[in-house]
Amino acid sequence: MINPFEILETINMIDKQNLDIRTITMGISLKSCVDPDIDKACEKVYKKITTYARDLVKVGEDIENQYGIPIINKRISVTPVANLVEALDEPSIEKCVKLAKTLDKAAHDVGVNFIGGYTALVHKGCTPGESLLIESIPEVLAQTEIVCSSVNVGTTKAGINMDAVAKMGQIIKKAAELTKDTGGFACAKLVVFCNAVEDNPFMAGAFLGDGEGDCVINVGVSGPGVVKCALEKVKGEPFGVVADTIKKTAFKITRMGQLVAYEASKRLNVPFGIVDLSLAPTPAVGDSVAYILEEMGLEQCGTHGTTAALALLNDAVKKGGVMASSYVGGLSGAFIPVSEDAGMIAAAQEGTLTLEKLEAMTCVCSVGLDMIVIPGDTTAETISAIIADEAAIGMVNTKTTAVRVIPAPGKKVGDIVEFGGLLGSGPVMSVNSKSSAEFIKRGGRIPAPLQALKN
């Protein structure tokens, strides 16, 4: 059992260093909602979500008030909606949009911030329902407010589905165009994965995997500001001391997340799944992963040494977290979403942090190219090539990688796009001007690497 008094030493972290629980995410299986009739399917979806999650927000607020721990978001993830589309009589984009609007209404009615799971897993091929769902993503994200979407295009075991990669470049372009009045905001709710995990509590990529139960509670913690403050006390010390300091801090952060997860699980009478101990930055001053790297001795995030510093950080966070909970899962590491991190925004504006450097950093960090704004005239083929590069890193290194890029309509390099809230503001970053179109046109699958053959 966790003694609530264990969190007392974190009070200063909460008050002064932006420590928080980033999200309590309830995963809900929609397998029981499958129906060939679209109206009946929507009715089942709405009823199940509003029944299971009716107390989620209240419980989160009660825990927050009792323990004084900020819980920033309460969210829902569902099993891939492509499974519902597959079962429909005469499925269409209109019916897909109706399903998504049902998700949106249910999420609004229970008061959560986001709902994820408008998802298709197509790493080896597409069924008709999955193809239709992917085709509907731009319309869905343009016509809903808090629905998030994800598509998995590769795994270490299956290789990379390059037909899906090519399609996702087109989908991202169309989604941006349909929401051009908000800087292409729909794309901020869309993630393209390689090796997607089934228990991710973070948006926009959260969905409940087919191997999960009917309902589960997953918690995502955060605390870049806490780690930075801890490192301020070991200036000039060797890297072994730096790693130990991060591990001890991650342990404390994860214990707090475990307490909240247990409490939420007990009060909601829903099984506890995992604690995701990712360091997720916000635009708030002091709550930045970039600032942690700079505290290690880099003049600015993006300079030479950044990838090594991030590798140390990611590894130490994992080692500290796994000692604090038997059920660490999700993505668990350090996120580098450019528009959500004050230090990265500054580094990108000054040209120190480039898209190429971010790609190198994704080899060692928690996910991938995240919340990056690119020029509105970037071609669909170039976006597909960016996705392919990132998927290759994930496939070969047996890790989760992802791409969430926003080709902001009408914007050029150096412009700033404001998203607001936790999504922050993004400087438009340059992309390579040389074409990848012939490469993307080839289609087919990139075969799985040799390291996939482990049996």
C-alpha cells in the first residue's frame, strides 16, 4: 500500500516547480457496441461512454482537492473506431462522421478534455473499413472539437506500410486545409505512429488496445520543472551524479502518479492499468524539457550534444520510474513537442533546433516529431517522407515513434501559429526543399528488419 504521507515532500514541487498529474485517462472498450445499423451503433457508443465515465471528472477533482495534486486533464480513450466502421451496413464517410460526432458529444457530456481512439491500425494492410476511416479523418477532425485520431503505419514485426504512409501525407494536408482558419488545428489532433502502444494515456495518440479489458484507468504524470530544479543542485557534477539525481526525482514523481492511479481506480471501481511517467512539457515558463538539457550544460537545445543529453534523461527517467511502480507503461520517457515547450520554441526561432536535429533526437527519446509546424505549401509527398523516416527509426530500434506535424495554410518559415492552452504556439520550421515524390510513389511495404525475427 502507498502511504499518502509519501507525497508530502512533493508539496514544494507542486507549488513552485509545475509538478502535476498530466492526465487521468479512462480506457473504454467499444467492442460491445458493434452494430450494422449506424443509429444503433451510435446509441450503444454514447450509452457506454456516458455510463462508464460519468464520474471520471468528479473523481479527478475530488482527488485533486484531497491531496492538493493538480490533475490537468481527464480524458477517455476507446478501442479503434475502425472496428465499428467495419461492421456497418454500407459504411460511408457520412456514417464515420456520425460516429465521431457521437464520441464528441459523449465526451463533452461527461466533461472530459479529449477523447482518443478514432484510430486505424494498418501496419501491414488496410481493410475496407480502415481505409474508409482514414479517408474520413479530415472531415471528422474539422467537424468535432475534442476527438483525437491516430493511425499506426508500421511495426518492427511487420515493417512499414508505405501505401498507408503515402495516404497519410494526403490526409494531413487535407485536414490542415479544412481548418485553415485555425492554422490547420485539425492536424494537432492527429498522430501517425510506428509501434503504437495499447495503453498510452496521452493525446492525441491515445487508444485502448484490443488486448486490454473492458475498462481501465491509466495515469500520465509530468514534471520537467522538477527535474530541472533538481539538476540545478548538482551543477558541474559528473554524468553519473546527473543520472542518479534524475532517477531519484523520477521515482518521487512516479510514486505520486501511482497514488493518484490507485485512488482513481478504487473510487471508480475500474481496474488500474499503468502509470506513464513521461516528462511532458507545457508552454509555462520553467516547465520545459529543453531547459533540462540546457541545465546539463548546453548553451541551447539543438546544439551538438543535445541527443546525448536527451538519451541520458530518457534512460534515467525510465530507471527511476520502474522502481516506483510495478506497472509502468504507455510511452514513459521524455516528450519533445516543439509548440508545447518554451525552450524548444526559443531554440527553433533562433535556428538552433532544426527538423533534422529533432529527427536525430527522436532516436533516443520517448516518441517522435511532435507538434511541429511546417510551411503550408509543404507537399503531401514530403510529409509522407517525414513519416517514413520516423517510422524507420521506430521499426529498426523497436521503439514507438510518431509524427504530428501541422502544415499551416498560408504560413511560411519564421511565422508563428498560435494554438492556445497546452498546445502552445509553434514557429514555422523549414523542411528540405528537394523532392521525395518518386520514393513515396513506389508503394508497397518496407520489409521488417532482421531483428524482428526473434522466435
